[in-house]
Amino acid sequence: MVLFFCISLRKAASVLICFLFMSTSLLAQNARFSQISSAPILLNPGLTGRIDGGVEFTALSSWQKSQFTTISHQYFHIQGKTDFKKRVENIPVIVDSVTHKNIKKPKKSNSYWGWGLNYYQYGNDLTGIADNSTPLSAYFISASVAKHYFFNGNEKHYMGFGLSVTYASGKVEEQKGFLNDKEISGGAFRYRPTFANTASSQKQYIDWNLGGYYGFRQANFYYEVGASMAHLFYPRNDILDDLETKLRHRAALHSVFGIKLSKKVDIIQKNVFWSEGLYFRSRAVDTTQIIAVWSGVEFRQRNISDSNKISFEGGLYTRSFKTVLPFATVYLGNAFRVRLSHEFPINSPQFKAYTAERTELSLTYTIGRKIMQQKEVRDKYLRW
């Protein structure tokens, strides 16, 4: 058992080194949020319902600025899973330890469905904290569903697949300003400033996305890999309604390595590769292409089920070694989570033009964490 654990750790370390090498070798522009873990459905619809409670509500606000412009992003989601109802109905109860009458034993569950609804907007600060000087604004309403599986009886292997559909609506108002920095813009609409700088237009479309993941878990560690593809059918996305312009694919890959440090704490190493503006049948480089490698380490509580305690988590991430992103998380009992992060540029001698900064705050309320974190099932539901 010890030998197998050591071999598996060596394999995991090898993959980790490869991801970190990718991080240093890619000249990258960046994806949207710093706190990708707070908005996993945007990354991969297959992660819908990957929570450690029954139902989760999240609000995430991001205030971003560069040397050219400022813009705010807000994201809201509600997601849950069908297994929550099963666990509530199957909590074991023993009435008579001698006759064993009225015993209710939990049923074996090898799969469950996850569901989610989310709203994302950029270009208008719903909090009223910051002014937005970018001409482009948009909002997106999405619904997603995912199926999650556990295999081999011991549930060491797990995987899932998901699909989402999105309604997108964008608007350009050049009287607000005409500098649009794609480093911090929310994207998904193509916009080119007009000569007169007086344009005003709107555009809507429907978008489809899919994704999946696979993972393997042992008592002291686990690893996971996943992939997703967005904009499956090339929707027309030019804000000034050029019929020849279409939104190209976005691909995302992720890996997660978790190692048990103690009975209470895990160390998590997470990597995300994100690329927009992709063509299936051409090697052309799209002007909206964005590539990012997001990598870092966090310390995570193994069990947050005590409603009377305050607990803490934290970590440090980077995007292609252009920025550094420290974050801190506070759990108020087993229901409320507050996460604060600030991302700022580093390595200025190599990336002199990179000036993007992001300050983000997320608030999460979870229902049913105590039920889903019972001793016999808590390791089954790995939150992403």
C-alpha cells in the first residue's frame, strides 16, 4: 500500500511539473475572473453540482482595471444536486437495537445529477463601487446540467459530463468611452471602435457548451483532469452586426491534485489552461484569441460541518507568472463562506505592457452541508 502510494505520488508530481513548465513557456493573455473556483460552471459545465452541500448560492464581484480602462464584472449562481434529497431521505435511524425494527439504512448511490442557473454581466457595476469607462457591456443567462458517476464499488474512480445553454446580450455605447481592453473585458462579443466614436448597437445570440472530468481517489490523495469546449456552433457575435463574424471556440483544461496533510487539512494544487478564439479547420490566429495558464496551491479544510465554528482557508495562484493572486477564505459555521482576493502584475521587466489588476469578493451560502458531510459519505463529494 505504501509503495503504491509513493508511485502514485511520483506520477502526480510528474504531471504537475509538466503543467508548471507550460505556465512558464506560454506567452499568455488572460481569462476573466481571478477566483475561477468560485465560478466553476463558467469553466466547465461538467462541474455543475460539484459542491459539498445540497444547494449553493454564490455572488461574485470583480473590479478590474488596466492602464487603459476600468470595468466591473458580477456573477451569480445557484446550483444543487439530486443526491441531496436521497441523503435526507436515507439518514440512518435505529429505533430498537435488539429487534432492529424501524431501521432505515442509507441506500447505495453510484450517480447523481447536478443542476445550475447562473447570471453573469460586465460593463455595469451592480454594486455602485466603481465607474466603468469601457464602451462594451453584456449579460449572460445560463442553465446547466451534469451527470456524476462513481465506479468499482469502492468509489475510487469518479467522472462526470455536463452541458449548458446560454442566452447572451451585448451592447456598445461609445459615448461612455472608446477604449476596450480585452485583458479585462468580459469578451464573447467582437467590437472594433468606429472612426466617429459615436456608435450605439446591440446584439443577442444563443450559445452551447459542454465539458467533463475524470478523477481517482485514495485515502490520502486524489487527482482529477477535465476538459470543456464552449461556443460549439459559432454564434454570430459582432456587436455592430457583421454577418461574417462569428464567435470561435473556447477550450479549457484543468487538473487538480489533492494530498491529505492531516485529519483536518488537505493541500490542493490546481491548474487551468484556457484558450479562446480557436478554429477547428484553420490555423489562423483570431484577433480575439486569449490564452491563459492559471496555477497555484491552496490549503483546504477536509470537513466543514460544525455550525458553531469559524474556519479559514487560503492559497496563492498565478497566471503564467505575469501576476500573483493571494486569496483568503472564511467559513462562518457550515453555511456561509466569504472569499477575498487581489491579483496584481509581477515580472514587469519581461511583461512591461501588462498592467491588469483584479480585486474580487465572493459570498456563498450553502444548504445541507452538515447532511452531505456525514462521516460515511463526506469523502465522496469532492468540492471543486
